[in-house]
Amino acid sequence: MANFCTYCGKPLEKGAKFCIDCGQPVLRERPKKVEPKKEDLINTFYKLYSIVVSEILANMLPKYNDDRVLFIQTLLEGGV
């Protein structure tokens, strides 16, 4: 049982279900920490990575389409 309110830190009376100072319910045990799934973290990473790479390439590419094609071909061939 908690001796102090987890919300306001005031002392709790024995057997209290609510804090008399802030009115919040008394937690009998600590809430379990929820860990994100590994797959969700990986998917989020790849989404953010693709956005960042797209933005970088968009800012590096020349303004004209013909120049963009040439630039991408040069990148793919390892020329830059």
C-alpha cells in the first residue's frame, strides 16, 4: 500500500482509496511500464529514415528534370 499520494505527494490515511488533498485515486501498485514492440520501432525508424533521405535528395537535386535524371544516374554509378 502506498504511504504517499503518487500525484501530489501528501501522506495518505491507512486504507484510503482517494487522496484527501487532491482527490486522485490511490494506486495500490505501480503501473506496469509498457515497452514498444520491436517491429513498431523498426517500422517507425524506416519511415522517418525514408522521409529524411527524400528531403535530402530533394534539396540536392537540380531544378530541371533532365539534370535530375543525370544526377540520379551519377549517384547510382557512384560518381558523386
